[in-house]
Amino acid sequence: MSALARMARCICPVRDCNGNAGMAVSTDAGITWTEHIVPNSKTQTHGSDPSIAISANNTVYFFYVADQTSSPQDPTEGHIRVQVSTNHGATWAKDTDLGMTHGIKNAVFPKAM
């Protein structure tokens, strides 16, 4: 991919896409946008925005915090989660609860790097 083509691609995290997290992707420097919903990513109504990291091989890592308000009894709520896409957000896999695997019980504003 040329340097110009890389600069023309924009990917922005979106906290709420009809009840799930998602992202908006532009391949023409923001003239047009396509929304991609991250499946099974219950969003918080307020308090935390998702974050995106893109690897050297263009794998997209989407980090978000599970909705804390839907059930205080659910031990997974408030954990930071990550999903992975290898096609710029068209499909997603590897939904992983990082909170559980790393002992984080409640997170806000995850930062992907």
C-alpha cells in the first residue's frame, strides 16, 4: 500500500452503533464512511469510549469496556474486552475478556497501542 493510500484510510471508534460498539471506516480521506458494528459488544451508555490499534499487517484490534449498567450481578460487566478483525472491520473474531484474564474488575477508557 502506498504512503498516500495509507494516509487516505481513516478508522474511528464509535461507542454506540445500535447497542453495540463499532467503527467508521473511510478509504477516501473522509469523503465517505462505512460503519462496521462489532458483534456482541454491549456498550456503556456513558463513561467510556472504545479504542483501536492497527498492527503492521493491518490487523485491527478493537478495545472496549462491557456495559456496567445492565446487571450489577454479572461479573463480566466493566471488564475491558478486545475483538480482532483482519479485513478492516467487515468481520470480527477472538472476542477476549482481558479483564478476566488480567484480573481487572472494572475499567474505563481503554487505550489501544
